[in-house]
Amino acid sequence: MSLVITEARVSRILTRASGFLRTVSSHSLQPYRGCTFGGTLCGVGCYVQHNRWVTRGAAWGSFLEVRTNAADAYREQYDAERAWARRSRDEFTIFLSSSTEPFLPQEDRFGVTRRVLEAMCERPPDALIIKTHTDRVTRYLDLYPPLAATTRLRFHISVEGDRDRLPSLPPPASSVARRFEAAAALRAAGLRVVVTVSPLLPIAEPRRFFEHVREVADAVVVDHFIGGDGSPGGSRTVATPLPQAMADVDPTSVGLDYRDRMVAVAEEVMPGRVGVSIDGFAGRFRAAR
């Protein structure tokens, strides 16, 4: 698949959260439109590929719009959107990001995410959630401590299971081992880390997997594509090759009962530190039994 990269200036970069994200944050911020991880494992079931406003008819993973003035647009929106959020949503919380990966390989060239984070050091939100599928998040370790000093900062590192490959599907953008190493590095720097098992894929050794999560993260979120992709019964994901690949490994993994079994293991290993679906993303964890 060929990749088309374009550069664009945007008038607004902060989007008021709705739907799934509404109880998680007041806003989302996308430094890029499109995602060059679209052709990797996380891109197979990615719900954003069904968003026509984002794709504009192009295949997911085939395009990337670089929002070159994202940091300046953030500064321009900051006062008004912070005031709105504090009035309407209690606080100004940003989810970075819901429709793209902030730390794409192209970030090395364009640096859009870095400039946005620098702008946030100057004009901090009340809270910031940084979501990533790659170990490349550690490249900005110099920025995170000063940012954490001004805002409630937490990282959501997606680790969908303990396998790098499922039959017939592409490899991940970043191996499971490297994402665990990134989580450990962030936590060693005194930063709050949540491993998001989303979407939950078949796990070969559940107890060992969650013990590893416990070593590198403050908490874990378990989220199945049923109920997690924003469509009734996970219909958007059902239309992709992901469920069949999951069933080829473990036929039970495509049902919510599987999620509940994995949650039970996680709660044994990490009592009081397990969130399920939207509650976990919003920082709400189940009480220890």
C-alpha cells in the first residue's frame, strides 16, 4: 500500500468529546489525520477506518495529513476551550489521541506531537491522557516530567495480549516486549502508566501476562470489541478480519464471556487496579474484593 503524505493548516485542533469519550475527557486532539499504523495489527480492527469524515474515501493506512500548525491552533483555542470545559465538564481534560497514533514514524520528521506537548507545558490542561500503540512514546521522556508537574498526566499503552501475531494478520507496529519496556521506562521516570488491553485478543498465558502488566503499570484496562468499538454488538469490528483471526486461535475469545474471564484473572493479580471498558479509560477501577 502506497502512502500519500500531505501537510495542512487547521483552524481548530481541540475537538469537544462526545460518544464513547464523553466520560473520559472534555476534548480530544489529533496531531495527524490518518494513521500510518493502519496496515499493522492494531489497524485491522481500528474503528476509525469506518469514519468517513476522517478517511474521505481513502484506504485506512494509505494517507497521512500532517497538521503543521497544531501547536499554534492549541494555543489559540486554549482559553476559550478551557473555560467551556470547566463550565460544562468540570475540568479541561485532553485525550491525545482518539483517531491517530501520536508517535508515528513520521513524527521524527514533522515533530507535530512534540510541539503540541511543548505548548501544553506552557498552557497545561487540567489533565492529559496520552494513548499509544508504540514504544516510540519514550522518545520524549525529556518533556514528560515538566508536563507532569503542571497537569495530571497518565499514559495509556495499548498491549492487546501476549502474542505479536494472529493467523493471516499483519504484525504489530511495536512488539509486545517493546511496549512493555516502554511502560517500564515511563513508570521508572515517575509517570502514571495504564496498560490498555484493547481490543482484547486471545491471551496464551493469562496469569503470566497480567503479572507482567503488574510489574510495569499502575493499572490495567480490559476492553473487548463487543461494547468497545462503539457499535451495537461490535458490528463494525465483525466486518473486519479480526474476529475470525481471533476465533482461529481461540473460538471463545470473540465473546464477552472471554473478557469476563480475563478480567477475573486480572483482578486476582492486580486487585483494585482493574478497569473494564469505558470505566477503565476514564480512570475508574474496580474495588478489590
